[in-house]
Amino acid sequence: MHEIVTLQFGHFANFVGTHYWNTQEAHFNYQQAGEDEEPAPELINHDCLYRMGMTSKGVDTYTPRALIYDLKGGFGSVNKYKLYESEPAQEQIQLQYDLSWDPSKMETFQEAEYSKSAYQQHLQDEEIGLATEEEEDDVDLNEAKTWSDFNRVYYHPKSMLTINGYQMESEFMPFDVFSYGRAAFIETEKEQETFDDNFRLFAEECDQLQASGPLFEMLRIIQ
């Protein structure tokens, strides 16, 4: 088997990537064949682009073998990348505060959460049985502001890489010059080797790594 690690750099690449992963996910076969039935043939070898994992509840999952880079605020309402977390991140932060500070003397400032799109709300309703997959075509996607608004794929926590120091659509400090990206990379690597470590995680899981590169390069090869 020849695995591929996909790298998505920036908001526009993530829009393309979301459509790409949604299309891949649509070809997954989740139905188990009966004793007297032959398994349905797979149109795509998912092991090339996906990795198998297991949630904290012991459920097998497939997540893209991808690294997704975006600015603060660029990830929108995506929360499915918390698939493997046993405890919500907010609860962990609150627990740290409870151990270190006197709650009566603590004042918390928190940015308002990104509201879920109509499509994300529909997917959540599907999971709890309040909606059906057939009704997805009726959901309006014209109001999508970010790629997470129409994402339907689970991601590994290590797939999400935020470029700190820059806010999405900021008028005071726009992220629109190559040198800004290079400086952001250097500053991030000084504090923690997240870029190298996260790539190493996916690469070391591969039996025979076939390729790694930007999403647009991989799409060009497939075409």
C-alpha cells in the first residue's frame, strides 16, 4: 500500500479540501455484508488517503491523513476534529484554573463562539435522529462563510494547525504577504515544533509513503 499525506495551506485550499474530503466520504461503505452476501466493491482505496483510528469509546474511525493550516477564526465551527478527546478542551482549561486560581478573584474574557451553519446543524440533527440524509439537499449552503460550514468529515486533532498571531479577515494585520507566512512559521517553531511533529505523526504511521504535498499538487497528479 502507498499512503499519501495531504497538506492544505490556507483558507482557499481548505475550501477545496473540504469538497474533496466530502466527496471521498460519500464513497465510504458503512453497511456490513450478511453471511451469505459478498461485500460491496470499494471504488476508492481509502487506506491511501485515510488513517484508521479509535475513539475514546472504542469505535473504529477513518480520518484524513492531512495537515490543515489556517488562521485564527479560519476553522469556523468545526468541532469534529475533537473526535479522540476524552474530555472537552474547555473543561480541561477550567480544571486548570480551579487548581491554580481562586475562582472568586478570577475574571474570564472569552471570544464568542462561531455559530453553526444550517448544514452543520442539520448534520447534528441527523446524528440524534431528528433529520435524515435525504433532507440534506434542502439545506441552504449559500450563506457558508468558511469551509467548516459545509464540512461533514471527522479529523484527527493533529490535523488542525492554527497560525497564531494572525486573525482571519483582519483589517489591521492582513495575512497577505509571503514574508508574513515565513515569519509566522519561524515564530511558531521557536515555541513548539508543531509543524514537524504533526507531519512526523502521520508519516511514521505509513508503511510505504507514496507522496506528500499541497492539495492542489495531489489533485493535478490524480487528474
